[in-house]
Amino acid sequence: MARLLYRLGRFSAKRAWAVIIGWIVVLAIGGGAYLAFGGTLSSNYNIPGTATEQVTDRLAAELPDLAGSSATLAFQTEDGSAFTAEQQTGIATLLTDIDGVDGVVSTVDPFATEQQLAEQTQQLRDGRAQLADSRTQLDAGQQQLDAAIAAAQANGSYDAAKAQLDAQQAQLDAARAQIEAGTTQLDTAERLLTDAADGARQVSEDGATALGTVVFAQDFFTLSQTTKDAVTAQIQAADIPGVTIHYSSTIATSLDGLIGPGEIAGVLLALIVLLVMLRAILPALLPVVTSLLGVGSGIAIAMAFSGVVQMSSVTPALGLMLGLAVGIDYALFIVNRHRRELRHGVELHESIGLANGTAGSAVVFAGATVVVALLGLLLTGVPFLGVMGVVAAFCVAIAVLMAVTAVPALLRLIGPRVLDRRSRRRPEPVRPTPKPMTTWKAIVGLVAGIAALLIVASPALSMRLALLNDGSEAVDSTQYQTFKIVNEEFGPGRNSPLIVVADLETAIPASEATTDGGTDATSSGSDATTADPALMTAEADIADFLMTREHVTAVIPVGVSDARDVIAFQVIPDGDSTSESTAALVTDLRTVTPPDGVTSLGVAGSASAAMDISAKLADALPLYLVVIVVIAIVLLIAVFRSILVPLVAMLGFVLSLFAALGVITAVYQWGWLGGVFGVHDPGPVLAFAPILVLGMLFGLAMDYQLFLVTGMREAYAHGAPARVAVMSGLRAGRAVVTAAAIIMASVFGGFVFSELGMIRPLGMGLAVGVLFDAFVVRMLIIPAVMHLLGKSAWWLPRWLDRLIPDVDVEGAALEREHHVL
């Protein structure tokens, strides 16, 4: 590997412009492919085979009208007064225009809905009044008939008039039965309307806020960006005086906000670190330029496949974050080694080749470790997580390729200016052999480091997992504003309704009176000439049962299958999708004994999907951790020719991992320092944050382990005492690892302030995880443990030493061939 990279480095240096232009062409092709073939991104996540997915698939098959996605539009008057007639007309016109967008099935006008509900309520009142009048007339008729019967019996004409009197009584009995049936039907309609009251309301009590709905033909995963953009354009073009409009993430999700002020600030901070370390502008700019070129190419190429592969909105941000960080670090390692060779008097092209063959070998091995860890996410069985891992791994692979090709090319173009003027004038001084640390310092450092990480990790014991909702987005984003408006004016449950599907024991016979097969709470109620009494009764009975469950505020029938053996309801909980009460409600509905006439209840919706995904991820995390640890130990045994060093390395990684999760929990769940990090609504931790932080932090931790401990191994192999070798390797690698860790933390930290709410906890976890791992684990705990172990740190059974290959990740053989100092 080292010899191949040596030749590749010299080749890239000799054909520098061709290599640079080649990468620019790759970027252009990737960008063009994305524009031509790229699809839409989703803010929703699903896992095949879960209970929610099964119910959703059934809805798509039996109630296709409920299978499409929907978006909420929140309208508010600017002065807080009730909407005027002109404003209501303007809103209705906007919704009509949106209804004409290709891909939109229908829209719901809040004022028309409120009018319909008011009319139904009035129809109920009128119906009851009519029934009361009819009952009064019936009673009067019965009195008249009873009087006639008495008179006939008195004058002896009863037998002659009996047939006529019986016919009149039959008419009165039929009228009484019809009144009773009408009363029952009105009672049923009133039950439905009462159960649905809170959930069907579309205008706030003060009349200053209204909710419109846009129903799409496609689901969340297939909804095209073209359709979303067309709807957004209609909204932004609307000019309704005195009315503000916000809309939910179904429409708002896009690549906007992928790069914001926080991300830019993180890269600038990394550049400052490079300037301080390298003390020259051109070599400091080089890692930033190559990382931007590499991550741009990686993201563009990956996103070109978004039209055929379902990708979440977090996927490109994840690739960008990781690609930037490792891209800068990997370039820095090669640049730093090249500068060292030049200071030793090596010729320019030879120095570039040697840097690529030595530091480049370590970069390839480190990058491969990160790639393996990320591809390991495919083992979780979670499709969207696997796609994230593949895209991020691809961006890391591009960063590695960029480091071993474009970096040598740019180093050739920079020439001697890669060194500052002072370094060009005087050679690097020879440093004396370091002294080993004292044993008591090693013990104190070990105990202090472990204690500090355990304390920081302690909040992770109370960590709750969930999929984040729009309440986690930036305060000034339209989706957050919509979420808060709905939450405050209509209740938190309106932001996360559940769909409950009831399977009936027997299909409901179709009524001759009904005009359509389906019904809902806004159309079933009071018209006795067109309603379906049997269906209404079944809906009302099930709705009443659902209303008896704890944490339910409203139940709305929303559809019935063509076979009339499945009825779907929208259930409004009293909490949002991340609340413990909603989770308890989902569990209750899935385990409760169904009411009479119902064989089973199925639950779908964002809250139930979040529960299923969180459970699936929680089950996958231990297996993923075991697989990663086993792979790492095998690789590290081959690299370090030791049993204990890999074990210590992995134990240290576990400490830094849980410390990172502890910080995430304290900030995002407990709300500590929320004002600093923009945590305005503390809540559960992002469900897939732990497993993603595990995968990415593992690869980065192994990078630092490699760059520090290989120096220790090399010093020990060259005859240095074990404890002296520890300090020798630490001194040789700590400067570049310190800079690399600060750079990575800067890039990751920039994403803590991202406009994408789901990327912030990932940025936080990786930023603090890298700092903990580099400064506490790799530069404090590991040296202390290796000092205490002494020569036993490098123990390896002879039989195993003969079996495992010799992995020369630092290019030591190449150094010997070229007599590198």
C-alpha cells in the first residue's frame, strides 16, 4: 500500500493541473447528475415490517384516500382580531389555487369546514325540534284516536269501526317508530359530533387563527420537490392583507439550510487552527479547499441517486458534516508529513511521494475504518439509517481519494511555500529523548480521566429516544411557527394525530338510504334521508370506546373500506408525538381488548412510527456496538501486534461515547445551556443519534489511536524502553492530533447551530465526543494505562503473531527503503 501511494503521490505531483481539473470535472458531473436525476428528501422515517408500517400499508390498499401525505397551513391575523370576510375570501382563493397544483388531491378550507360544522350543529337542533313537534303531534293524534275508540265503544259502533281504528293506530305506531329511529339517529350523530368536536375545529376560539390542509396524492417519501415548490410558490405569492401564513415541514423540507452561518463559522474556525499550526496561508488553505471540493463531489454524486433511493433530509447534512471534518484532517496529516520531509532536506517530488506513502497509508487505513463503521449501519436493518451510513461512507471515501491525489497535486503547485520563511531557512532541531512519566502521575491521570468521563456520561442513564418533530426546528422557521401555532391554539395533539384502524367482525350491510359508502364526523350527522344508520352506529360505538381511553381528546371517523369491514379513525391525543402520554396511548390502543363487534385495532401515525423506530434502533444498538468492537479489535491487533492495546483502546472509546451521549442528554433533553445552543423546546433525544454517533465517533477515535499509538509502537520496535516509547509516540503525534481534534470539533460544532433541527444533536455529540476522545482518552488515559502496563502492553501470543499479517500503516518499510530520517 505504501509503495502504491508513494507512486500515486509522485504521479499527482507531476500532473498537478490534470488532477485538479479532473476533480473539478467530477464535481461538475456530480452537480449535473443531481440537477438532472435528483429526487426529493423526506422529513419522515419508516422501517418495513413494523406495526405502524403494516397498518399504513393496509390503509394504502383498502383506504387509498388516506395513504397520501398532508400539510398544514396556519393562518393568523396580524392584529389578533377575528378574520374579516375579505381575509376569509383571500384564504379560500389561495387554497383553491393550491388545489390546482399537480400532485395535490384536495384542500380543506377552514372557514367552510367551520360553516359545515355549524350547519350540522344547527341541523341537529332543528332535527330535535322537528322530532319534538312530531312527537307532540303524535301525542295529540293518539289522544284523538283514544277518544274516538272510547266513543265508539260507548255508542256500540266499535266493531264496525275497528278496522279503520286499527289502521289509524298502525299509522301512529309507524310514525312513533320513525320518530324513535330519528331520535336514535340524531343521538348517534350527536355522539359522533361530540367525540370529534376538538379535533374537527379549524378556527381558534378567538377567530384569529385558522388551519388549512393540503392533501397530496403521494406519501411523504415519494412527494416530489416539484410539487412542494409549486405549493410553496403559491403560498409566497399570496397577498392577503393583515394575514401571516406558515406551513409545516411536509412542504418546507428541502436542502435549504444545508449550509448556514454555523457551518461556515465552523470551517472558518478550522482555518484559523490551521493557520496557527502551519504558520503559512497557502498550506492552511489547502486542506479546506480539498475538503470542500471533495465533499461537494461526494454530496452531489450521492444526491443524484435521491430520485431512486429514499433519503431523509438529514442524509446530505450528515455526509457534509463528516466529509468536511475528515477531509480537512486527512489533508492536514499529509501536509504535515510533507513539511517534515522538506525540513529534513528531501527534494520536493520525493517529499510529496514519501508523505503520500507514509501519512497517506495511515489516512487510507483510518478512512477505511470510518467507512467500515458507517457501512456497518446496514446491519441494523433500518433502511433510512443504512442509506445515511452509505452516503456518509461515500463522502469519507471521496475525502480519502482527494487526500491522496489532489493534496499531492496542490503541494506541487505550492512548492516550497508550504513552509513558512523561518522553517525554510533553518532545519528542524533534533529533540532529545523524552523522559517517561512517573507512575503516580499515570495513576492520577487514569483515575481523573475515567472519573471525569463517568460524571459527564451520567445523564445518559435517563436518556429518552424519539423522532423529533417540528418543535425542534429553528425558532424562525416556518415549520416551527406552524407547530407552535397549532400547539397553542388547538392543542399539541393536533400536531401528531394517530390513525386507528378497526377491523369489524362482520361487514356492515349497505343501507338503501345512504348515498355513499363512507362517512365522517363532518358529513354523518343529521340528514336522516341520506345518512347510513348502521354505519353511523358502528362509528359512534367505536368512537365512544376510543374516547374512554386515557390521553384521548377527540376521535374523528375518516373512512370506511369498500367492503365495509374496516373503519378508520383519526384520534387526537393530548400530547405531541414525543410526549410520554402519547406513547402510553399508543401502547394502550395496541394492547386493549377491542369493543364488541371489533376484532382488532391497529395504530399508525407519526407518534406510533416514532415508537416503533425508537424500539427498533434500541434493539439494533447493542448488536451494532458488538460488531464494531469485534472488527476494531481484530484490526487493531493486526496494526499494533498486541492484545491489550486494542482492548484498552475500545474501553476508552466506550467511555468517550457515553460521555458524548451524556452531553446530548443534558443539553437537548434536560435543557442545560439551552439558551447557548438554541434548545428552545427540550425533549427526547433524536432516536438515531446514539447509533450514528457510535458509528462516526468510532472511526474518528480509531484515527487518533492510530496516529498516536503507532508512534509508540514504532519507538518500542526500534529499541526504546516501553515507558519511554509511550512518551516518544505521544510527543511525536500530539501536536497534529490536537490540531486535528480541534478542527473536527470546530466543523462538528458549526452544525450544532444548523438550521436543520435533526442535525444539531449529532453535531453536538460528535464535537464533544471527539474532544473527549482525543484529549482525555487518547492523550491522558491511554498513555497512563500503557505506562502502567509497561512491556506487557505489547504482549502477543506467538501463535497469533504468526497468523496475523504485518500491517504497515505508517509506511515504515518505505521509510527504510528511502532512508528517511
